[in-house]
Amino acid sequence: MGDSTLVEFLRDIFIIIAGAAVVLWSLVMVIIAILIYKKLNLALTAARNAAHNLSESGQAVRDSFAGKNPFFGIAAAGLGKAISSMVRSAFRR
């Protein structure tokens, strides 16, 4: 009977240690996931702001060409709409 209780005790200790290791590993993975999310969120926000600024710059260029020559106004408007559409579709949530 002495040997079986030792085996049972060692088995229980192993299960407790393995369970604690799994919980610790899960906490580490959650912390890493949160840190990655924060970094990606900052990068995506910066990219979204850059796209918005690019769209505003295109609008300013389109507005500056609109009154000088009808051909340039039409071309700038079309180009601005195309770029704006591409930027919006690339950064759509």
C-alpha cells in the first residue's frame, strides 16, 4: 500500500504543476495578444489618419484646378475620386 500512495501523490503533484503551468502560459499569451493589439491599433490609426490627410490633399488639388481649365478640372476631379475611392476601400473597417 505504501508504493501506491506514493504514486498517487506524485501523480497529483504532477497534475497540479501541469495545471499551474497551463494557467501561467495562458496568462502570458493573453498579455502578449493585448500588447500586439495595442501596437497594431496604433499603426492602423496612423495609417487611417494618413489616408484621410491624403484624401484632403487630393480634394485641395482638385479644388485648385477646377476653375482654371475645364479639362484639368475634370481630370483632377476624376483622379481625386479614384484615389479617394481606393483609399476608402483600403482602410474601410
